[in-house]
Amino acid sequence: MHPLRRVPCALPLLSIAAGLALTLAACTSSGQPPASVANATGDRQSPFPGAEWTQVAPATQGFSQAGVDAAVAYAKQQGSTSGMIVHDGLVVAQWGDVARKSNLHSARKSFVSALVGIAVARGQIHPDDTLAQLGIDDDAPSLSPTEKQATVRMLLEARSGVYHPTVYETAAMQAKKPARYSHPPGTFWYYNNWDFNTIGAIYRQATGNDIFSAVKTEIADPIGMQDYRPSDGHYVSGGLATRYPAYPFNLSARDFARFALLFLHDGRWSDQQVVPAQWVAESTHSYSNTPTGGYGYMWWTSSPASGARGPEANLLRTTFWADGHLGQYAVVVPSLDLVVVSLVDSRLTSQQMGQTKMERFVWMVESAGNASGIGPEPGGA
């Protein structure tokens, strides 16, 4: 098989990814899971929740109650209908109905990235195989020989250069879509649903697994998700000339937080390596610049691939997140052992929580924990 990119365990993945890949102790010589943390009573508490999450007062984790309350109030004001703040595996705040499932929109893509990583480790998918090698084409106007030189890895990075008609795009995505054949494969980043939908089809073709069933068996069951069922997902085709459907599914805030916690711990859950640690490191490393950071393998990051972050950026610490339309976020701040999840259920509100608002919200959470070096309050709402 084509191996994953080699990442030395004792060294940073790349200079800008230090602190992401090896945040905890997954690379210790013992190979044991990260050390447990102390709970409010002084007993040892696993950093992984059991059948239910453990909720504690913010002060027991070094957070200001007033600061946490202000952060949560801000999130709710901006449209968040449910969410959780998790520190050291303990819930320091939650709001709304955290068991209510709603559409993850594009945050689903980070789950499929994880599934691809599992399949790569099993030799079922080879990241540097081309579309031509995999027999991938699409309806007329079909793919050109040049487009077929795009690799699986380029699709994961949204750098395929294939701007074929696709489904489940927002109006903004369609407006920004480059002209067909305008960029050779691997040379240009564009957040492209054709890439993401086709990755889903490649996964299904390579493994024989349905995406929604695979999320259950490969991720949800090993990490103890409480609410997710394969019936929460469905494929979306449409009248456009494409063979590859989108794969939206619904998820609860508390299950979304488990997924984020899995990535905080380098893909390990208790004594099981659910997603390969090396794939987690690669997925959350930036290969392209975005207005406020960078983009990995269907994960957003606070670190650009090169140069300084844009003027709109508010997150000063190394951070990565799953991101969905309207304001579906699972944010991981490895250096603080922090997970912040927020969902916006369009059935409950007409508001949207864009990325700038999310970054401000996370900044407020960090401030409530008196995190050093967080910088002055970001401007704007």
C-alpha cells in the first residue's frame, strides 16, 4: 500500500503544526493513553467520558463562572441553539438540548476524512492514487485527462482543480466557483463540494461500506456516542449532471463533542486507537491559506500553510475545527485541552453564527479560563 506521510513520533509534524499532532501522550514509549486528570473531589478522572458526560463547576477547572456565562450568552445571542465547553474531558458548560440532533451540514466532511484515514491505514485507499487510476469520471461534460490526474489527497485538500457541476452547494460557493479547467490539479485551493462528494463515493467504492453505517461502526460506537444512528443520514443527489451525491447527517451536540475529543487525543479513545494518530496529524495540518488560517484534510485550522494569518483572525492559539453551514462547529484547542462545540438548528432560529463570531466565542471561553497570551479582545461581533 502507499504509506501515510511519515511523521516522526518524537518530533513536530511540521513547524506550524507543532502542538497539534502530539498534543498529549499518544507518542510515549509506553503507548498508553493520555494521563487522567483530577476531578473536583481530587479523585482521578479519565479524560474520556463514560456512558454519560460528567459536568463540573467551571471553577473546578480554573474557569471564571462569570466569564463562562458571558461566553455562553454571547453564543446564544449569535444563534447557537445547543453546545458544550469541555476541558480535560469534563463539561464546564452546556446549553440548549445537547441530545437534540440537527444537520451538521459541511461539518460532516471531517467525519468522512476520519473514515478515509481508517481506510488508508487498512490499505483500502491510497492517497496518491489518481482519479484515472480509480476509474473516476462524471456525467457530461465528463472529466478531462488533466482533471483525472487529481489525486485522492488533492480532493481531501480541496485542491483537485475539478470544477464540475455538483450538488449541495450554497449560493456563495457557486458564486466563487472557478471556471472549468482554470487551475491544474494541486495548484489552487477552492472549497469544492465536488471534491468532498467524490471523496465519499471513493470511500464507498473502496470499502464497500455505506457512509452512515461506517460512521456508526468505525467512530460512533468506539467512542460511545449516545444519539447517532445510521438513519440520521441520507444521500442528496439532484438534477445536476453529476454522479456523486452529498451525504448530510444529523448529530447531537454531545456526540459532536465526543468526536472533537477523539481528535484532541490524536484519534485515541481510552485504550483504542480509533483513527490513526498520524492521520489526525496530517488532517489538521494546513496545506492551503484561508482568510483566517488554513485548510487540512477537510478540517479548518488557525494556522496558514505559509505567511501570516489574515487580519480577520481572532484565534491566537493553534486550533482546528470542523465547520458547517449556518454555524456548526467543533473546535479543538490542544494546548488548553479544550473542546468547544456549537450547533445552530435552523428549525429553532433564523440566525447564523459565522466563523468570525465563532472565533470571538472561543476567545471568550479562553479568556474565562485565564489562558495566558490570548491577546486583547477582538473587535466586532
